[in-house]
Amino acid sequence: MDAHETAPAPADVPSGPGAAQVAVAPEGRRSAQRRTVSTLVVSQVLGGVGTSGGIAVGSLLAESILGSSGLAGLANTFQILGSALLVIPMVRLMARRGRRAGLTAGYAVAVLGASLAVLSAVVRSFELLLLATFLFGAATATGNQARYAAADLAEPAHRGRDLSTVVWATTVGAVLGPNLLTPSAPLARAVGIEPVAGVWFVSVLVFALAGIWLTVRLRPDPLLLSRATEQAASRLPSDDGVHPGVAASTRPADPPTAAWRILRQNRAAALGVATVALGHTVMVSVMVMTPLHIRHGGATLDLVGIVISVHVLGMYAFSPLMGRLVDARGSRVVALIGSAILLVGCALAGISPMGWSWALTSGLFLLGLGWSATLVSGSTLLTASVPVADRPRVQGFADLVMGLCGALGGGVSGVIVEQAGYSRLSVLGGAVALTLAVILLLPDDARGSSRSAASHDTTDGTS
């Protein structure tokens, strides 16, 4: 029987006289990691279907309700804002109860958001749509946090590979989701609402299935087991004097400022956050207005779905390659590659005419590919640079910053397009990508000053 089958379900970690030996057993850890990754792969497929489909139609429904495109981008902006702010309670729950509790709670909130999105289409309420998309953002936050769950038990040499595998798993669902716009339209027509809203019925179903799957399968909890393993290996008691698996549910939550203090003292982790946040800003700013750019040129919903699917393919399909490059060449090199790809993607999107074009499709693909490189490299660098005990709060703070930056970019993108055009928006996105490249090329004078970070990091290209 596998180690994960013998671990007690309530605490998710071994306990008793032999706890130390079981917790640090290499084969047991590898077995738990295989189960964790396979479980997360399935949940990411399901979550990807619901998330990408909902994101693709948010601005379209908003424009239909409002009658103009000026504020249509707010639907996607609120979704991004929700993914940023809802990660705070999610991470606090993870710190106390483990990854499983936080991830399943996230999908429960997303089910509520998708349900309210359908209702907003029924009553034609823009305000309700904004609330719905805000709650819908919990699905994005859950998918983002899942990549960190894949790294909790990963061996240092394979951390990038395991993290990117879970990111890659989103490909299947994320590519399928936008292409369900037309097949799901009859569901919307059956209740007398906008055809584009039909995809949210699908979101409700798949988010519920993902939550149930994680509840049943994500055992032992990777974060709690990782804590137990680390402390058992060092034979040191927890801060509160008891086993981490037992005490996780009773520890007080850390304030957000704790993560900020850690990042100020850890330049490698701060660089990881900057890489993830700026790469996300570029991608979101251009992507959220692309469906309107296509539709304003007379293209059909099918073509909107195809372009977004190609974009999502770039985001997720090549993440295993990015992970292996991180493991082989280092996070900083891959992040630089990502910033260059984002710059080219913005250039192609900027020269594309309204409607569908190969330039736009190629540009959106490259925006997704560049995002993948920055996400995987930045996330791996961040995870490798902080101890297990600090990871939930710092990872949550990173996703908070990433979401807020994306929300800012998405929020102003509608105004920029209305006042200056889609091409100008793409130019500004390229400027952010160039800024990221400059930051990455700056000399790092903290390599020798942050010894604790360096001891944890084998992926920044300096080992």
C-alpha cells in the first residue's frame, strides 16, 4: 500500500512515535508527490474549461448590457480583481488547514460567481455582472495556487518540471472552454438570455466537479506533509511546540505585511514576484480587449473562440518545456526569453486590423507563450527562494500583486482602446514587457547577501 493510503485523513500527515521516519521517507514523499500532481492535473483540466469560457464572454455580455465598449473591459477587470483579492482568504485558509481546504473553497466561490453571471444576463444588470465576475475570479485564483501545491513536495531538481506540468494541464480545458460558446448557446436561449451567457452553465458544472475531485483525492495534503517532513528532518518542534499537521488548524493567520517584509529581505523572491506580475500585466491588458477588436471587425463568435483558444494554447501547452528550461538554464534566462516573446506578441497584435487576421492570431499566441515563460520561471524562483513555512503567505502575496497588476491593466485597457485604439494599447503593453527585460538584466548585488535564499534556490541560474 502507498504511503498516501496509510496517512491518517484528518491531519494528512503521519503522527505518533514513528512520525519523523515516515515523514522524511523519500519513497513515501515521492509517492505522495505523484498522487498530488495527478490529482491537480485533473482539477486543472476541469477548472480550465470553466475559467477560459467565462473569461471569453465577459466583455461581450458587458457591451451588450451597456450598449457601448467603453466600460465593457470592467467585466474582465473585476474577474482579475477577484482573482487577486480572493486569494488572501484562500491563502490564510491554506496556511491553517492545508492546500485542499483552500482549493476546494475557491471552487465553491467560483460556482456562486458563475451562477450569478447567468442571473445577471437574465435581469440585464451590469452591477450584478461585475459582482459575478469578481466571485468568478476565485476560479483563476484557485488554478494559480494549484501550481504552488505541485511544488510543495517536489524535489529541487524537478521543481520547475512538476510546477509546469500542473500549469500545462490547464491546456485541455482552457482550449476547449472558448470553443463551447456556440454549443452552449442553446442553454442560454432556453431561458431567454444572451447566447454568449450559455458557457457559464458549463462553468457551474465543471467548478463543482473540480471541488469534489480535490476533496476526495488531494490526500495527503502536500503543504502539511511538506511541513511535517521539513520539521521531522531537522528534529525541531514547531513554533507552538506541537506537530505541524495538528497545529495547522489553530495557528493564527499572518498579516499581509509579513510577506512584504520577507520580500524586502529576499531579492530573489522579489524578482520572482516582479516577473510574474509584469508578465501577467502585459498579457491581460491586450487580451481582455481582443474579443471586442475581433467583433468590431465583423468576425463571428466562432472566430473569437478560435483566437482565444490559440492564445490559451500558448499560455499552457508549452509550460512543460518552460519548466525543463528553468531546471536546466535557470529562472532568469527563461524570464528574459518570456519578456522578449511578449514584446513580439504585442507588436503583431498592434499591427493587426479589426476583425480576424493571422497577425492577431499569432500575436495572441505569442502573448500566451511569453506569459507561460514568465509565470513558470517567476513562480519557480519564488518557491525555491523561500522556506516551506513562509511559502503560503509569500505565494499568496505574489498572486495578489499579479492580480492587482492585471486588474489595473485590464481596467484601463478599455479606456485606452476607446480613446486611442487597440494599436496604442499594444504599444503600451510592449513597453511593460521591455521594462521587465531591463529589470531582469540589472546586476543582482544581493546574490551574496541573501544566503538563506540562495541555499533554497537552485533555479536562478547561479548554482
